[in-house]
Amino acid sequence: MRTTTRQRRRAWTAGALASTLLLGACGPGANTEVQVPFSATTGAAAKGKDGLTWLLAEEPSVLDPDIDASTADDTVLANVCERLMQIQPDLSLAPGLATSAKWTDDTHLVLTITEDAHFHDGTPITADDVLYSLKRHAAEGAGESDEYGNVVGMTVSGDHEVTIETSQPDAILLQALGGDGGIVWNRAVIEEYGDQYGLPGTSDACSGPYEVGAWKAGTSLTLTKADDYWNPERAALSDTITFRWAEDSAVVNSLRAGEADGSYLDAASSAVPLLGNDDLTVTQGPATNAWVLIPTARGAGTDPRVRRALSLALERDGINTSAFGGLAQPGRAPVGSGAWGFETDVFAAAAEQLREVPATPTDTDLEAARDLVEEAKSDGAPTDLIIASSADVTRNVIANGVLSAAESIGLEPTVRTVPASQYGDFYGDEDLRDEADLWIDEYYISKTDPLGFYKNGGSGASVNYAGFADPAYDDLVARAQGATDDTERSRLTIDLQRRWNEAMVWIPVVESPSTLVTGAGVTGAPASAAFLYYPWAADLGAAEGAGE
């Protein structure tokens, strides 16, 4: 996805409070230092509002992550559906619908379900509902099934208790229950709608502080405050929140005009023209997000030497400047530093040692890249490289950067434009993947543990599209998942990270924090990437003194 004057780079972690960014896009030809707050949260709201309007980069596709889960889907669904565990604004993990979750031995996780919760239709949430939901998530082909790879059994073990049995210790299963793999469904509602569940015109099957109201396909989706929400201490402040969607430039214009209360920006660069506007507040927060190049099982992208060569030649600093306005940072790893929920200093030091991921390639880097391409060609590897992009601004800049890098090292690249409405199908449509050697996307995980990402390099992982296979890597994944000691797990995960980058299973481009924009007098939402799983809109409302 995504060369101009080099920007000052900044390191950011979950503990950072603010960053000073050198922004070349703040005025015609001028460089201006602007303070962009960095925080997990924004100030608490004093009261709710009758109605809120929120902007998305695209229309939700389906409100059912067992089928699909785009950023837009999760942004909405986080306020409607509750999970067994709950990710917090600082990306830590807390109890959700499960009041406790305890490993009774190395392979048995016992979940105690709250006795107070009920679905939006008033029916109580039972252990049977939890078991049904877990089995639906774990079903073959379901969007969350990879989270259940070590699970060998699940049973109702008490009136309000479910036990999950694993084949080995699993250090990240509990975190998965705070993401989409931990949503508890109302079975009766899902069975009522069948294949139509989650589409416009259907009710939700959930228990959160908001419920799905009117979804006018192509226009808007409104959530309404849930009547008789079971947890009054966490009830929504505002009565409704209406989601609308538009391309980045239209989102910016609407925010400037005061036509919306806020947005989690799809591209951090969209915040640049909003900085300095007294009616708007821009806040960045921790995230696991990273923009990456994902190879497919065809063509030049299947050769690790070609992938490493592309990485060596990629101008990440330029992409950060052109596509993100300097509000991101060149990526060294394929997962954002918001995933460092423990052993932070250890992971930060290890990331600095990663090779073949220059911010700006040197002559030595480019020479090494050309040598790798020549070596691959001598073994019969193809030199044509088809890069898939959806032609939105961010992907277009990155595609041009990849095009330039590929041409500079002896490859013959072309860009294939895929409609935005079809782009997400790369993850599930093998025929679509057969039309490109790699595609550009932003990827994130729900866990504050990098192992939650690096397990994707296992030979059986559903997103290991290029067919990377290394028995030593598989063994490390299993050992790391079984390592409940943080120090030991970080050591094993860092080894996985090194091996991933050596094979360049996916190519890191840019690490991107979460970017929140709120309108005048609006506050309360987390600025972190928790908005994908935490009921952020329930906290959103008017600041003290707003409108007075």
C-alpha cells in the first residue's frame, strides 16, 4: 500500500502518552510540529446524547464473524454482542459473560457463566447457549475455527459451567475468548433466520448494551440502546448511534462540516487535514494492526527469496509519509507492537534485530535484493509479479511502492485492481487468490500476545496461503502455546518471529496505531484498537459542559 520528504519516525507503545510528529502535509510545503495525543482512552463522558452519528470506511458486510469479520463489521458488532472475556481499552483482558475462567489442570479450562445475563429477546443465557456458541465458532470453515486448533472437547459441566478440554496447554485460548471467538449467541434467533442471519432485516442474537435497529442497506445502520440491559452499570449512555459509510475523503469532509460525531479512521493519513481544527480531537492509541503484503500460492510470491528481495527494496519511510501522513511507522514485523502485552522490553529489543526490513533501502540492500532475484530466476522462478489492490488511496500508494521496488530489482510487476466489495474475499476465495501473487491488506489480532499472530505460520494454519512449511516452526508453535510462563513464551515467540521474517511468510510494510477523531464536546470512547471488541459506543457521550 503505500515517496516524499522523509519523516521523523516515532516508536509507540501502550504506555506512551503523546508523540510529537513532524508532518509535512499540514500546509503547503511547510513542516509543522503537531502534538497528537497517544492514549488508550479519552476523557469520560458526563452524560449521554439522544443520538450519535458515526462514520465507517465501508458498509458492514454481515454481522456474523463465523461467516466474515471486516473492520466495519467488528466496529458495529462490538457494541451488540458480548464475549466470554472482555478486552479492555488498554487491551488487557477482563471477565465478560464468564465471571471466571480457570485452568483446573494443564488441559481443562472451566468457564463459570454469569447467572444474571440475558439476550436482547429476554431469554436467559445458559451454559447450553455457551456450548452451542463455542461449537459454532470451532466448526470447520468458521471464521474463528483456527482459535480452537488445540480443543478436543467441550461440555456443559454444571448449571452455569462449561469445560473446554485441549490436547495440550494453550496459553492464548483464553485471549481468543475475548475476541470474536468468544461471542455467545442466541441459538433460537440464528436458527430462525438461517443463512440470512447477520444480514439487513434480521435481529441480532446477542446481549450487549446496544441492539441492531434499522439497517437500510447502502445507506445507514442504527443501533438502539438495549431495553432492560442486564448489566445496568455498563448500560449505554446515549440512546442511538447511527453508522454511515463513505470513502476516506468524504469521511474527512463530513467530520470537518460537523455532520458526524466521530470515526475510527481507516487510514491514519486522513487525520492530517483534521489536525489543528478546534472543533475536532484526534487521538491515537495502541493497536496490533500492521499493513502487510500477503503472498498467495501462485507465481513469484511463493519463492521466499523473491519475498525477501521485495522486503529489502521496499521504501517503508516513503510509504509511511505518502499513505499515512507520517502518523504510522515503518514496519519491521507483521504484527503491531500493541500485541506486546507482556515482556514489552524484550519484544522491542528483538524487533530491532529483525533483518531485511529497512525503513529506507540502502545501495547494499538493493544489491542483495537483486542477487536474491537472480538466484531465484536461475532456479526457474517466474519474474512476473501480480500485485492485487483495491485502488483506495492507502492501498494505491502501497501498490505503487511495491511496483517501484519490484522493478528496481529485476521483477516484472503489474497491479491488478479488485473491487473493494470483493477485496475481503481473498481470505476465503481460492479462485480469487489464483489471480494474484500477493495482495495488500491491514491485519490485526484480538490478542495482546504476538504468538496469537505467529501461529499463522504453522503448516496447517488457514491463512498460510503461500504454503510455508517448516517442521521446526510447527514444533515451536506447539511449544509456545504450551508455555504458560511469560518469559519462556516470549523466548519461543521471538524465535518464531525471527524464522517468520527469514522466510518472509508475509512482508511487513507499516505498523499503524488506532486513530480516533471525535467532534466538538464528544468524548468517552477508547482510542485504542479495543473498539473492535469492546462496547465502545456505550461509553460515548457529551463532555462536561458541552452544549451549555
